[in-house]
Amino acid sequence: PSILFFLLIFLLNNCVFLQTLVFYFPPFLGALADPITQQANFPSALAPGTDSTITFPEEHEDPRVSTATGGLWGFIKGVAENPMVKSVLDKTKHSVETMITTLDPGMVPYIKTGGELDIVVTSNKEVKVAAIRDAFQEVFGMAVVTGEAAQSNIAPQPVGYAAGLKGAQERIDSLRRAGVIHEKQPAVSAESFIEELLPDKWFDIGCLIIEDPIHGIHLEAFTQATPVPLQYVQQAKSLTPEDYSLRWSGLLVTVGEVLEKSIQNVNRTDWHVVFTGMSRRQMIYSAAKALAGMYKQQLPPRTV
């Protein structure tokens, strides 16, 4: 099916290109032949028996046609660089992509994967990778976004902003130390944590950071805060031994694990939708889009 989609793009683009030549650029088609000088002999009405040579004026080249590059290739190149042709082809490409992604939404990552931006996400979980990929491709148009599994040396359930930031940063550092990614590779990392923002009112928050050593960029963004009922936080605390070695950074049992055991049909990795109606992927996407927007603003302007 993918081959058929790309074949459809090729055929439609070529059809529009040919139609543009015929309807918008007829002078170009007539300019392909070399100018000629024609001569014809007609009997003279003034002097019978003598011939008069009539020479037709030489046809001048159309000034709209560039002669820098000869032949058919030069003609096609000149037409393709015309702003009107580019506009028609861009609109056609956008229309075809819209049709394809409407019929098969799964084609979106393939169409928008590419370009100069290459980002590695410090996770191989689709909920994180897909959300961050969609966000960066939305902001930059095209981007290569892949995921690599990474570990952090903090508790499974981080508690507090500092623990969340540390966990996200350690995931990037661990991939660099292991040589999985280059030391200059731009990377995005996400880490969820809980925080008591109000007395006895706990919230789950996601921390996202991007690190680009080449341009010296380091940015943070946070997802919206999702309320977590107090009893589930207390259960997670009770299941964490006091002498737990990573107690300084959080809890041994995650809130998601407690919710999965306590509430029917709740998944430990995406329980947010039960309490807010918004999935974790949507929350990560929103924060990642803001992160991508800030990152784009801080990148140096491209030189053509």
C-alpha cells in the first residue's frame, strides 16, 4: 500500500507539472525550436520576368526564456524554478499528503520524517517517542525523531521537581556514557514525578528537557499537572521501605502501579485519562510542542 501511495504522489505531481506547462507557459513550448530565417520567391508585379526575394524577419528569442542552459533540461529547469509552478506543486504535494494521512494516519511519521533536524528521545516507549516526534515535526515541518531506551539512577517514582529534572538529565547522560548516542547529539528526555503543590494535594507532572551541545542549548518544559488522590500516594509511600537506598529521590512503587491494582481497567502507564479525560500522550505532546517552539527560536538562523 505504501508503494501505491508514493506512486500516486509521483503521478499527480507530474500531471500538474504538464498541465502547468500547457496552460500557463505556452510561449515556452514555442521557444524550444531554434529561430529560423525563411526565404520565398514570388513573381514581381512591377517587373515581369524578374524574381523578387522576400526575406522574412528573424524571430527573436523570447526574453522570458533563459538561455544560460541549453536544451530541454534547461527549459524544464527554468520552468520548475518559476514561482507559479512552485506554488502549484507545493499545493499539490500538500493536498496529496493530506489525502494520504486522512486515509492512513499511520503514514504521517513517514511523510514528515527527514530534514536536517535529528533528535533522539531517551525512551523506546511509544507514548513518549510518538508524542515528541509529532510535536517536533509539527513545529519544524520535518524531523527525524527516534527513541533509545535509557535508565536513570533515581527512584521509580520521583518526588519533587528536582528529582524529575535529575531523572530526565540522567537518561541523557547514561546514553552518552554508554556510547549509544554521540556526545554532540541533540536529545530530548521526559521524566514524570509527583509533587505536593498544596497541603495534602498531590499532582503528577512530566518534565521534558532538550539538550543540544552543538548550539549550547538546554531547555526545560513541564506538562500540565494531573491530580492524584491522596490515598494512592499514601499507599505508594507505605510500600516503600524507610531504608530504601533511593528514598531521597522518591518512592519504590509508582503511583501508576498503585492505581492499576486499585482501579479496574486502569493502565499504570496511562491512567491520566481516567482522572482528566486527557491521555498522557496528549500531555507530553503539548509540553513537547512548547519545548520545540522554544528550541526553534534559540537555534541560529539558517544560511542558504
